[in-house]
Amino acid sequence: MKEEIAFTAKQVGERVKERRTELNLTMPELGKRIGVNKSTIQRYEADGVDPKRIMIINGLAEALLTTPEWLTGLSEEKEDDSRTLCSKEMEEHIKKYLDTVSSVVKGEPHRQLLTTFLGKMIDLYSVLCHHFADAMAEIDRAAEDEGLKQSLKRYAIEAGAITERVYRQEMELPVEDMKRFLDGILHIYDEGRTKVSVGDLFGIVAEAEARLTEKENSVAISEDLNEFQYVIEDEKWKIVLR
């Protein structure tokens, strides 16, 4: 945040209230987002917030999905245009999750368990994103491959079959990892042979990450040797993309 100050503390408090009302947040909900109680939010809005207290201003700005500059009157732009649509959408999901966990789940250990599950699921989803990116790159490459187009005509293979197979080959394992992880959560408290520990769930994530690292290393080596290829096999045909 810039050092020059445009607003008084009282004006900052008015903007905090304005933005909280726009987002349909209650004082307790905003308090939970920044780790304070309702009375503190009441004080911020009624008495104001010193614009020089940067840590408080930054925390309020993040919780209110706005910028420190807007809260302190240095800008009339309420939202940070540097954030992508993906960032904004994910922030909304995360804020909703935190509000739900804080208001619905009783007891810090239970909240922490849920947060741990979510964190590991995000790690798994990050792995899935890498595989998705590779799948899309292969699909785009196949679409531009003139030799492949001629092969498709020769064997009367639909282009959609190539797209589907490339995507499925790349995505099957990461999607299966997600299924195993979710199934594991279901069996955390089993008394029988299907019981799963939190460590087992962490193991699924570690395996997926290790597999991705190995895959990326092998691809890098193959590309260095100019030998990278992608094989699509079916009962009726086999095509190698180079």
C-alpha cells in the first residue's frame, strides 16, 4: 500500500461498513475472517481505523475482497484488477468454506481435520491440473498434425476418438487418485479392514505428486533427446504422435 494517506480513520470505518454491507456479511462473519470478535468490527466501523495501521488495513481489505487503497481513499477502484477471474472465483469459494466451517463445525480439532482434508484435496487437484494441461497440449498438437490428419482419413478414424483417448489416457490416474482420496475419507472411522488413517490419505497425495515429478522428468529427458512421442492404442488402430 502507498504511504500517502487520503482518508481519516472515520472515513476508513465508513468504507469498511459500506463494503461489508455490499457483500452481505454480518459483523461476526467479517470478524471470523480476520480473527477478531463482533465488538471489534463495531468499533472499526463506528470509531474508524487508523489508515496508517497497515496490517489491519491489509487484513480488512483481503476479508472484504477489496484493496487497501480503496479502504484508505487512495483509489476508487474497489477490486484489484490484477487478480484473474480464476483468483477471484477461488477466493469466493475459500471465503465461503471458512465461513461455513467456522459457523457450522464445532470444536477446533474437527475444523482442523476438515481443513486438512481440503488442503490435501487441493494438492491432489493441483496435480490433476498438470495432467489436464498436458492433455490439452497433446490435443492441440494432434489437431495441428498434418500427418495425423492423413492417417485419420486413411483408417476412417474420427478426430473425436483421438481427442477422447488422449484426454482419458492423461486424466485417468489423477481422477482415480481423487476417487481414492474421497473414498478414504469415508472409511476414516471404520472398525473393520477398510479403515483408513489420515496418513494413508497423505500417502495418496504423495504418490500422485511423486508420479507427476517422475513423469515430468522423463518428458524433459525425452524432449532433450528429441524423441518425445505419444502413443494411442485401440483394438483396431495404433497411432504415434511425434
